[in-house]
Amino acid sequence: TKRLLGDEHPDVATSLNNLALLYNSQGRYSDAEPLLIEALAMTKRLLGDEHPDVATSLNNLALLYNSQGRYSNAEPLLIEALAMRKRLLGDEHPNVASSLKNLALLYDSQGRYSDAEPLYIEALAMRKRLLRDEHPDVATSLNNLALLYNSQGRYSDTEPLLIEALAMRKRLLGDEHPDVATSLNNLALLYNSQGRYSNAEPLYIEALEIAEQRLGANHPKTIAIRKNQEDLRRNRQP
């Protein structure tokens, strides 16, 4: 892209952003950050401060900071991205729902549950309106709201949402998708929290098998599932 379009082109910013997202998915945060910062600055130079691609770059940099626990760096970027998307795209747009979800995730990570819950609920309702009930993003919203309830010990609210998200992901993405592994892991975590070990263990086994096959043994998600399974087995010991 640099050879054909030159160093200063929106498509170069997109390529920087995509490479950074790969690194972020692998937990290679120190490799991802400079690329995201460069992509954001380039997008602003080339497209102006008020452009949907700027909101996307703000959002991606904020998600990196959130992954690192750098919440004070992430929050203003997410708020800015949400406001910009509403201005540029209108209140009823899938990207607005994504921004609501991302801001809710930030608050959730900080234990600010009363701030997170209405944003999760609004994002879920908006996605159902805009994308219809059968869409992977709806499953993600169900999953996120369920995890919030689980963090608060609201297990009876959590379980039906996790079961619905898991079934939807299997229908839409297939049985061997990494997001299915995530749903299996989350449902197992719920059962583990309740001491329902015999319900949890087969879910961890299935989740770990998918993660190892699709993501690799050393991927952060695979490692997390493996640790959860080990914790379960320790808990089951008399």
C-alpha cells in the first residue's frame, strides 16, 4: 500500500490499524500501540478531525488501553468516539451500538456496574433493532450483559443470557469458532461460581479444545481457559 499510494494515504492508516489489531489480539500491546497512534494521527491529517474513521481509530486505541488496564487513558477516547459517531452517523447506527458496548466494557472492568448496565442494555436493544435478533453482535451483547450480572452475583439473570448467546453463536458461526469457546468458557465460569462443577467441567474441556485448535496453545484466551479449568479441578478436590 505504501509503494502504490505513498506514505500518506487513508489506506495506509487502515493497514496500520489492521496490523495493530492483530497484535492486540495476540496480547502484543507494545507492538500495537505505536501503530494505532500513527494510524489515528494520519487519519486526522488526511480526513480531518470529524470523520467516522477518526472515531474508529479512537475506539481501537481505547480498547488497547482497556486491555492493559489503562482506564484513565481509555475513557476519554471512548467518550469522544461515541459522541463523534452519534454526530456523524446518527443515534441509530451499529457503530454507535459498538461504542456504547465498549464504554460499558470499560466501566465493567472498573467495577462501575451501575454505569455499565444501562449502556449494555441500550447496545443490546439497538443491535436487535438494527441487525435483527440473529446476528453475532447480538450474541456478543447478550454475553457482555450476562458477565456484568455474573460479576454482581446475579446468577439467575446471567444463566439464560449465556445459554442464549452460546446457542446463537453455534448457529451463526459454527461449533468450532473461537467465540463459541468464549461462550462455553463463560457459562462454565458461572457454573463454577455456583459450585456446579459437574456442569462446568465438560464446557471447559470443549472450550479448551476449540481454543487450542483455532487460536493455538499459547494464545491469551487459550491460556485463560486452561487456567480456569485448572482452578475448577483444584476446587473439586476435597
